Amino acid sequence: MNLGIAGKWALVCGASKGLGFGCAEALAREGVHVVIVARGAEGLQAAAARLRQDPQVPQGTQVEPIAVDITTPEGRAEVFAFRQDYDIVVTNAGGPPPGDFREWDREAWIKAVDANMLTPIELIKATVDGMAARGFGRVINITSSAVKAPIDILGLSNGARSGLTGFVAGVARTTKLASNNVTINNLLPGVFDTDRIKTTLEGSAKKTGKSVDELRQQRMNSIPARRFGTPAEFGAACAFLCSAQASYITGQNVLTDGGAYPGTY
């Protein structure tokens, strides 16, 4: 399927690896010029090289890495100094650490809200009016399946990402955006085969004395699909939501979790 977005410009955050890279890869393979952002310059340059050398990325597709912390005003200023207008924005930030809410002080909460709620809002604010004026725009926020099924030890993430979800539910339905072909949706990943799950399993192995392989299999067995997702298939879902064909989908929370969420709604 031709997604109808070749030649568009996308800003993809947290794109040096994992789900962010999966989104950048899928978009670049559709001929979308991608500005990829992450804090680590070395990893980001390596990601850019992979995309530029990918035989499935059409010739002439631009890949521009910018190593900044997108959660800071300075980082955002550098991104928008490179290019003011983006047709597609994929927001993405690493989740806050797990723990007991009794141990989190105000600084921990502010940091979580800043990265996982306020930064996406700042990026939306900076781009959607231009999108509306041009008659095309797609914003995809990578959040978490915990928005639908909160996890007790992930209170920082539950709170910050739920705040973003509530904001998006309102702004995505404003007539100025929806009637001008600007959509805003949230992608809610379940368990994907990324560095984050590897780190989590290694931490659990140290605490329980079980092997990483045993814990990995147990986790897979809790998912109806009996496996973890891949960044490539997550990226494909992202690319579809960015497509011309997805223009009637907005304000939605799209679960990609192999059927793990047990609810009807």
C-alpha cells in the first residue's frame, strides 16, 4: 500500500534505538524525510547511518540526526532552528523509573511530567497550526499500555502519560485541526523486544534468582500472542497512522500489545 506520505518531513524523537527507531525506519522506507533526535550523539549517528544505508529507503530520502535533549527548551530550539515546519511529529521519551510512590519527591514528579506530558504538548503546540495551514499533519505520541491498565510500580508513568492522554483527547477534536486533516493519536505499546525489557528482566533475575530466559518465557506466556513485539511492527503501525489513509482516525489510543490488555474497551 502506498501510504501517500513520500516527501513529507517528520520529526521522530528518541529515534536512536527501540520503538523510536522503528518509527523512523518505517517512515523513511515510505520516502519521508526524517529528522531523528536523541540525547546520545554516537548512537544517533549510528542510527542515521543504518537508515541511509537501508536498501528499502528510497533514494533522495533525507535523514538528519540532531543530538539534543528534546525535553529542554534549548533542545527544542535547536530542532526548530534546523526546520520550522514538520508534517509528522512522533513524540517519544523514556519512561520514568519504577518504584514506590511514597519515595517520590516533587522533583521526581516534575521530571516525569516534563518528559512525558509537557514536552509532547510543547511539540504539538509548536507544529499543529502550521500543519492545519498546509492541510496535512500527523502527531503520534508513543505512550504506554499502562495508560489503559495502570501498573502499580509505574506511578510516575501512569500519572504523566494519563495527563497527556487527557490533553490529546481534547485538542485532537478541535475543529481547526480535525477539519484541516491534522490528526493526533497515541500509540500504546505493550511489551516489545527492546533494551528496556532486557534491563527489566535482568533486574528481576537478580532479585528472584531466576534466569533471564525463564523470566522472559514467563512474560511471553502472559501475552496471548506468546511473544514480544518488534520495533519494526510498531513502526509499521506508526507509519499507517501517519498515512493519507488514516485521515479519519484522530484522538485515539491504539494498543499494540499482542492482546495482553484484557478489557473490552
